Amino acid sequence: MTYDLVLVDTGVDLDHPGIQNWKCDGLTLSDDGITNDFSDSIGHGTAVFYVAKRCFPSANILSSTEESGTNFPSAGETISSFH
């Protein structure tokens, strides 16, 4: 799949009532690799996803989050890990 937007934040809570009808793919980066669990326990990433979908309703969005304690020193390095 091709993505129009990648959100690097706290993940997305797909069970949130405000976004239940929207699709989002995602992943979590960790020192051990990549997992498909991108659930949001904080809520910030869910809110950012909501705003992005309201502004760009047809966008294919990928949510990315980092496992707590992951040794990625910057957002730039996180983004470069997608390549």
C-alpha cells in the first residue's frame, strides 16, 4: 500500500468512538524490530489522526509509534527507518 501521510506519534486507538469508521494502518518500532500493534494509551496520536482525516478524508494514513525506551535519538532517525 502507498501512504499519503505517516504520523509519528503515540499511536491510534481504533476503538475510539470518533474514528471507528476510519481505516488506519500502523506499526510500532522497537529495538527488537517492528510490530503491528500501534494502539494509543495516551490519546494524542488518536487526536492527531482525527484532525488529519478531517482535513484529508481520502488520505491513506500510516501511524507509527515507538516502544517506550526505544533507542531512537530523533524523529528523523525514526522516519529514516521506514526506508
